[in-house]
Amino acid sequence: MNGSEKKDYVGYEYKEVVVSPDKASLYLDCYENFGWQEDAHFAAAHGRQPITLRLKRDRKMVNKMELTRLQRHFEACVGEIAALEKAKKSMPCAAALTLGLLGTAFMAGSTFAVVHEPPIIWLCILLAIPGFLGWIFPYFLYRKLVITRTRELQPEIEAKYEEIYTICEKGHSLL
């Protein structure tokens, strides 16, 4: 650099965002549309652990208020997607656990019937059958309900992604 070239001062604001590795690209791509860029001084660690994205942007950028509003809307949409993803498995998990506990209750009744003096074998067998079924079927119930729930919630998740892309387009047009 010779003496005639002068670099202008740029003040930055900084942001750290902790994301899962599978969502890191989405966050980086979207935050760029709100004026953020990845801080090159820090490298993001890769692996299965959550990634901390270190971002920076010019403090004196034009349309900063509107970009911040769009960014918050983006963050809310990402939060709603995470909640929908979680909802795909929470109800099936609760149903499978309930069925497993019911099976355990039948097995407890079967055990009490066999240790009774004198043992009631017919009641033991009668209670053991639903008990074993209550231990076997939760896995299959869980898988079936996850598939059903995924089919129900996938259109909502896709609509949220479309909303994110629209928000990013608006943000990009403001830069």
C-alpha cells in the first residue's frame, strides 16, 4: 500500500449465534441478507457439537432498523420451525411411553397373581399377554405416529421456510 491510498474507518457491531451444525449454512446464508458477515478472525468448529457463529456488520449501514426488524422476524420463523420439528416426535414419544407404562402395570399384576398364595396361574397368563404386548408395541406405535405427524406438519414447515426466503429477499433488497 503506498502513501496515497487511505483505508476508511469502519465500525462494526458483533453478534454470536449458537446453532446446530445442520442449520449453520442456513443461518450464514440468511444473516448475510441482513448485512451480517462471518467474522474471518474466528473459525467455526465443526462436528456434532453446536456451532458458534461469530458475525459482524457495519454500524452505520442504511436501513438498519428495517433490517433488524426483518432479522427478528427471521429468528422467530426459525424458532417456529424448531418447535414444529420437535412436535413431530413429542406426541409419539408420549403415546409410546404411556403404552409401555400400561404394559408394565399389566406385568406387575401378572407378577402379583403368580406370587399370590396359592398362585393364580390363569390370571397371571391373562395379565401377562397384554403386558408383553405393551412392551413390544410402543416401538411400532412410535414409528407409525412419527410418520403420520411428519406428514401433517411438513406443509407448515415448508411454509415457514418460504416465509424465511421472502424475508431474506426483502432484507437483501434493502442492502
